[in-house]
Amino acid sequence: MSALGLLISAALFPMIAQPIFIGYLFALAAVIYLASKPQNEVLNLYLAFIFRWSVFIVFTILSLIFITEKTLLAVFLLVYLNSTFNPKSVTA
């Protein structure tokens, strides 16, 4: 489903803005990978939640700075990518 989000971003935004969305997916993968390292389940959930929202806020600010047109669509696309990103392939 995240691939669909990248196709939507390619259709709606210029190529100069694409690294924001691709970088967001890579950052989510890194966050989920790092959050899965501790052996405690509660700590895993806490770290994944905190890191995921931190990355979302950082990339939302980046998209608001560098994408001057269609900023609301960019934020909605980040929410879509965040909700459809499947971490099973990252932690397996």
C-alpha cells in the first residue's frame, strides 16, 4: 500500500519533492527496526510510537518548508504512508 502512496506522490508533486516521501519511508523502516531491538514488548511499543511520531513531525515540517504548493495534500500523504507502512518485512 505504501507503493501506492509513492505513486500518488509522483503524480501530484514535482521530482524535487520526492526525496521527502522516499526518505520518510526509509526513516519509518529505520525507526521500526531500531524499536524492535529491545527484548521488552512494552518498550518496543513505546519506542515505536514515540519514534514514529517524532519522524512524522520532522517530515511534516520538512514538507511544509520545501513543498510550497499543495502542502495539505503532502501532510495527508504522509499520514497515508504512516498508516499503510507494514513493518513486518522490516523486523522479520
